[in-house]
Amino acid sequence: MPTKPAGRYLCGIYHAGPTKPRRLGGGLQTCGYKYAALTGLGRLPLNPL
């Protein structure tokens, strides 16, 4: 397992950058939720910047 937070690590793989500005609630947190939904984990250490 990578030492980086799961949400940030996977966001880097699937997205070149945030899907929308962070101030609008997009970016890394959104990626983390999408990954959680796809894998069925439900809980990830989300660390939005």
C-alpha cells in the first residue's frame, strides 16, 4: 500500500488535476468519494487541500 493518503494517491492516477476549483468543493475530496463508491470501501482518509 502507498504511504500517501488514498484519496490523494488515486486522484493523481485518475485525474491530471482537480475536476473543479477546490473552493467549489471539487478536487481531491471528490476523487476520494468516487473511488470509495467504486470499490465499496465507503471510508477513506480524505485530505482535501
